Amino acid sequence: MRVAVVLFTRDLRIHDNPALAAAARAAERVVPLFVHDPALPAPRFLASALADLQSSLRRLGADLVERRGDPASEAVKVARAVGAEGLGLAEDVSRYAKHRLARLTDACAAERIALRTFPGVTIVPPGSLRPAGGDHYKVFTPYWRAWQAVKLRDVERAPRSLRLPDDLPASWTRDRALSGPAGETAARRQLTSWLRHASDYEEIHDNLAADRTSRLSPYLHYGCLSPRELVSRTESVEPFVRQLCWRDFYHQVLDAFPDLRRKPYRPGATDAWKDDRTAFEAWKAGQTGIPIVDAGMRQLLAEGWMHNRARLITASFLTKHLGVDWRLGADHFYDLLLDGDVANNYGNWQWVAGTGNDTKPYRRFNPIRQAERFDPTGDYVRRYMPELADLPGKAIHQPWLVPGSRGYPAPLTLPEDVGRSTQG
Ligand SMILES: Cc1cc2nc3c(=O)[nH]c(=O)nc-3n(C[C@H](O)[C@H](O)[C@H](O)COP(=O)(O)OP(=O)(O)OC[C@H]3O[C@@H](n4cnc5c(N)ncnc54)[C@H](O)[C@@H]3O)c2cc1C
């Protein structure tokens, strides 16, 4: 093939990028393309990931072509302009991604451009593992068992070099400023440094103050790191690989149930939630009066990221204690999280709310017991709650038991079995 276009979407990397590797093998000239869809948010993280991708592509001898508009029509316009015979992209599962692919399929067919999709967003492609009599796995443990037996595709190397077509319009590329490591480069560094102490992941990953999870989720979301390559580099840390499998699990759930963002996944699950805006605003602001919940919410506001244990506690408190609609909480997370991901965010929210894939949908986390277990020294709360920092040890988890005013609200509600005081 003379010319091929690679449409980058959620695979902003050169290592183990099957669409890019195939184009580099099959075509004499390759056009790496990213289309900015004005309908989608454009966070700073994405801009820096694109800057890093551009710098890697330039090192290989190519560049990043950037267009703005509807991704399907822009991609086909570019393909037509460079005389491309083929267009490749990574297959993805959200409703948005499926519409994009449907439009691309029609437009490519009309222009006689060969369209090919590739794996790479997940480790095991959604839909490729099916239980007997079903189109997807509804429960994690059997999925994990089946997933572990899959023979994975080989990890692709980064291309050695790439050549753009001659006479590409200069306005199609632009110099992106790159200050410090970002995108794929930062992801690979982060992985290398985290791998040094990954062996204690199982013991420590739930300890909130230790903050020792990989923090790779934003990079995985934008595909700056290939989840397939990540598995090959972390094989010995099975509890970590299991978490990566959760990611695949929710992607195959979303693939089969495109309404995951809005409709309860579990047939018969309750859909009767309160629309208590006062409670919801207090929860968003980290002002519920339950320190572990407020610390999590303030971490989200400050960093655009939250520890997984805190996500579980805060989501459970909103839905199971305050009775507020999971969709409100999930949308708030989705807007603020750097790793905000349709499959993982809404899948996890539905799990916690009891409308999703949890086999024990009525469980609810007691935030005080969770705090005492996963933040036994109180240091996680102390990090995000300066007004409580003078409370010693785990007393910080129940400030209402310690006399004195701290400008901190009384709890909106308390789990039934915790100590109460008249001091407020
Ligand atoms: C209410 C709620 C909302 C969430 N929303 C998101 C989201 O929008 N995007 C997102 O990537 N994760 C989400 N998660 C899952 C999890 O909290 C994050 O993936 C994790 O905290 C990211 O930190 P890390 O990379 O250090 O994780 P690590 O512990 O280092 O795990 C490595 C990777 O495994 C995957 N992973 C870990 N736990 C889960 C899980 N429970 N479900 C799916 N994948 C998982 C992630 O890709 C993560 O980066 C959510 C969890 C809950 C309870």
C-alpha cells in the first residue's frame, strides 16, 4: 500500500499500537492523524499527551496531523487528500466510539478506502469472551477465570521510522509546546518507577495514606500506555493484573449494555433515588461532616484523581447513606477525574449503588469502619482536611466525639452503629 492514515483516538502512543504498527508495515507513507471533536472536552492532559505523541512521531521521521471537526468526515477528507488506500484505528466500545466507527464505515465505503479496526484499548477485546448462553460476562470472578486462560496477542514494537507523504499542507501540523515529560513518555517513566516497589501492591494498595497504587489510570484512559504491554510487564504481580482485568470487564459490560451511563444495568434494580440537592452539594464540596468522605471529595477537587478506596467510600456514602441518585455522583466524577472513563466510571458507580454487577447489591460501606481500617493513622484525612489536622490518630475520623468547634460541619447523617455525642 502506498499511503495509509492512522486515526489516533484513545491510543496516544507509539509503543504497542497495533494500528500504527500495521500501517508502518503495510504502507510506504503513513499519516498519523488526530481529530479534535468540538463536542468533546479538551483537557490539558490531552493536550500534553498529544504534544508528547507529536514529539515521538517527529523522532520517527513523521509528524502529527491535527484537524478539527467531526472525526469521521475529517479523517476521510484527509485520506482523500493524500490519496490513502487504507485507514486504521483502534476499536472502542462507548456509544460515541461506535457512532464514529459507523460513520467512518459509510464514508470510507463511499470513497473506496479500506477501513480496518485494531485491538489496543483493552487487553482482551470486548465481545471475544462469552459465557455459555450469554453475550458478555455479568459477574467478575468467572470473567477473571476465563480471561486468565486467553492467549494474548504479541506486544507490538514502536515503528523504527515513518515517512509522511510529500506535499502535506503545512497548516495540517503545528508545533506543540512540550514542557517536561508528558503523555506516553511520562507514563513509561511512572511505570518504571512504580515497578520498583510493585511487589507489595497486594498489602498496600488499599492503604489510603500510603498512596502506593500505580496512578497509571489517566495514562491508560488516553492510551498513553498499552494495557496489553502493561500486563506483560507486571505478570508477577497478580493482584495488579486482576485490577487491569476489572478494566477489561467493565469495557465488555459497556460494549454489551450501551446505556450504562443512564440506566440501571441489573434488571429489577431500584431506580427510586432522592434528588436531594443540598446533600449533593455538601458531598461535592467535601462538607458532609464525615471526614473520610470529605477528604476523598477534596482530593478529587484538588487533584482530579481519587484513591480507589476513597472512590468506593464516597460513592457508597452518596448512594447508600444519603440515597442520592448515582447518576449525579457519577457525572460529577466523570467531569472532574483525569481518568474519567465511561466504562470504568459508570460501571463502578453502578456496582457501588447496587444497580450494577455486584453480586451483593445491598451491601453498604460504613464510612467510619472503612476509615479506621484503611486510614488507621488518620494521615489521609489530615492531608486534605487542615481544619481537623490537630485531632490525634484515628480520633480524626469522628470529630463529633471530641469537644470544641473547628468550623467543620456536623455529619449530614451517621451510620447507625457509631458513637454520637451531644457536642455536635
Ligand atoms: C465510584 C468509582 C468510580 C471510578 N471511576 C473510574 C474512572 O472513571 N476511570 C478509571 O480508570 N477508573 C475508575 N475507577 C476505578 C479505580 O478507582 C481507578 O482505576 C484507580 O483508582 C486508578 O488508580 P491507579 O491507576 O493508581 O490504580 P491501580 O490500583 O494502580 O490499578 C491499575 C489499573 O487498573 C485499573 N483498575 C483498578 N481498579 C479498577 C476498577 N475498580 N475498575 C476498573 N478498572 C480498575 C485502572 O485502569 C488502573 O489504572 C472508579 C472506581 C470507583 C469505585
